[in-house]
Amino acid sequence: MKKEITFKEYNEALNIIEQYNKQKFEIKEENKNLLERRKKLKYVLRYVSSLTDISISTISRIENGETAQKKTMKKLDNFYTKQENKKKL
């Protein structure tokens, strides 16, 4: 038996979908930024992996827009920040 939803419920569902899509877009932008930073530093995945203890496949998945644990994202961000600051010296 199908239950009809109200207009209010429909709008709430649309808002949830919109928020989800916005989050996915923001994640992809953040991940793209990590890829650009790695390339700017001229580092290959294997090198980053060896210094961060994050697997090559995980770094690759992140750079291709997949989600990851916050601690992994933070670890990569901190690593790139440290490396960028070294290059400035």
C-alpha cells in the first residue's frame, strides 16, 4: 500500500538531497585541492604514501573524489602544508 506524502515532506526530502549533493561537491573540491597540491610539489603517490603511511590506493581514491576519514584528510592536509612551507624557505 502506497502512502502519499505531503508537500512539506516532499520539500524536506528535496532539502536533504540538496544538502547531500552540496556536501559531495565540497568533498570533491577539497579532494581536487589535495591533488593539485601534490602535483605542485611534484610528488608521486608512492612518495606521499611512504611519508604519511597512507596507502597509495587511499590517496588515489581521495584525489578521485571519494570520501575518506577526517583524520586521513587532515593528515594529508598537514603533510602538504608542511612540505609547502619547506619549499618557501
